[in-house]
Amino acid sequence: MDTFAFIIHPIDPKRDVSRKYPLLGKLLTERQINFFSTFFPPVYISEIEGITSAATGKQIKGWFVACPYTPRRMLELPEKTVYRKIIETGHLAERLGAGILGLGAFTSVVGDAGVTIAEALDVPVTTGDSYTVSLAVESVRKAADIMDIPISCATTAVVGATGAIGKVCAELLADEVGELYLVGRRADALEALRERWQPTAKARLHVSTSLDVLRRAQLILTVTSAIHDIIRPEDLMPGAVVCDVARPRDVSAMVAAARDDILVIDGGMVDVPGPVNFHFNFGFPPGKSYACMAETMALALEGRFEDYTLGKEISRARVEEISQIAAKHGFRLSGFRSFERAVTPEQIEAVRRNAQKARRQL
């Protein structure tokens, strides 16, 4: 049977440690978890079974393995130290018999986005970012339709537009929307993208290093590598759709608490084909995964045991290819979730009503 492994790591330290070690999660503070994560070895989490191709009937199995570092520790520690721990986790995957290895969350963005890790391992590696791009843009399209926002003339923003995922998302959306704000920290890099894309883009492109422009955007896709939330309730216009692809989240939980006229969706939740059992609760309903996980699974089903999505540059061709592979085997964009909870049609209708009311009061 063809196999894969996927590296996870604690993002919300107390919550995520509690999922594997309830007592430690209860007794240790977040600060202690951040400190002790430096000394923890890689951790075997669970076996994954039941993934079955809708096209061929082929089944695969895999494993979750955990790199113990939190996002904060990955940013605090020397890059070589972080690489070493991720590579150790990759060796655990090799010993389990994985045919391909997926890098999850911060393990996929640290340093050179998987290139150094792949060079140090015998097992092929992917970050899963190509399928993450595909599902993020599809999520924005679907949410716009549900919220009655005509995407062809929508004012849109991509936050983190110079990052590996954000750049390709922005390039794709530039061919579909009316106006597009490229938002990031480096004005020169943003301007270089605008100059490259504007001659052929459908959208009128703008650049900004300030989140103030989000107040003009009907559709927002955000995917930064910040370790804390950056988008607050006051940053958003009534009726806006925000697709948050980042982990840790870019959108503050205060948005859900304070703005009932905004639709915030988690980017990239996927229906996995077959009676999949992860034997571990990573926060999603049964049978569903992140898009980055799904890329690793889809490649294993396709028999593509090769380094796939690595580095800071992701091509549109690769995004289109993995989209076709995933669709062939039965992976699909799932229903919307927001801050770990399913979004119901009733909630979406309430957001629409509240947005209309808020606009009348402006």
C-alpha cells in the first residue's frame, strides 16, 4: 500500500498539546510549553487509514508526526536549530515507511520553505501550498457567490501578497476581480508585482503596506506568517468576506464577537475521499482535512512520489495540476468553517441582513 506522512506542530500551545497530552496541556502554561518544546523529541501522533480514490479505488495509509516547536519558538530559535528538529521529524516519517512527506503550518514556511528539509531527507517532500492556493481562491469565489458579491467587479484585497501562497492567490484573483489591493510589508516588492501583472490583469491593481485599505474591500484573502492576529473588527467594511488561510490565524477572534455583519471563513477545508479515520482530533470534523494535507494525500493516490511544492515560488501550472489530480481522486472543497465552527445557511443569511442594516446606518 502506498503511504504518506504529514508533519503537524502545536499552534495554539495549550489547546494543541492537550489533544495529545491532556495532563501536560492542563498543567503547563503557554510560556512553559514554548520553553520545553525546545527539548521535546519528534512525536508519533497517529495512523491515518481509509483514504480511497474515487477514480481508481486505490487505498493509501499515512501517519501524523509532530514537530514539537510552537510558531513562537520557530521564530525565536536559530534557523539551523529549527531545520534540525523538522528534519528529525522527517526521519521519524521515513522510519514509519512514508512514501511522501507533507509539511504543515510553520514547518512549511520557515527558512526556504522546505528546500533545505527536502535536501536532507530521502523521502520526497511537499509543503502542500499549491493545493492550498487552489482551495483558497475557490473559497473566495464560493463565498462571494453566497454573499451576492459579483466577483467580476468586486474590490478585493490579498494580505501577504508577496508570500509564497499570497502571491499566486493574488495573481489568480487579478484575472477575476474588478480592483485588487496587494497588501504586504515591503512596498518595493508589492510595486514590482503590480508592474509585472498590470499589463495583462483584468483588475486595476493597487499596493499598500497599511491594513487601512481593507475598509474598502468586499473580499479579503489573508495569508501571512504572523504569529498573532493582525486584522481587527475596525479594519473591515459591512458585508465583507474574509478568507483566512493563515495558521496561526490572521483574523482576530474579536471580529466574530464584535461584527455580526462580516463573514469570516477558514480557507481550505477539504472533503477527503473514502472512510478516512485520522485517529486524532486536529480540530476538523470527521472526514475533512486542510488543503495542505490533502495535497500530500492526493500525490500519494496518484503515485507521484517526488518533491512537489517547495520554495518561495509556486507556479500557476503546478496549482492547476494538483487541482486536477485532487479532483480526479475525489477531494472537494468542503462547507465553510469560521473559528473552528461550521457556518450554517442561517448564519450567512443573518450576516447579509446585518450588513444591509449597517450600510444604511453609515
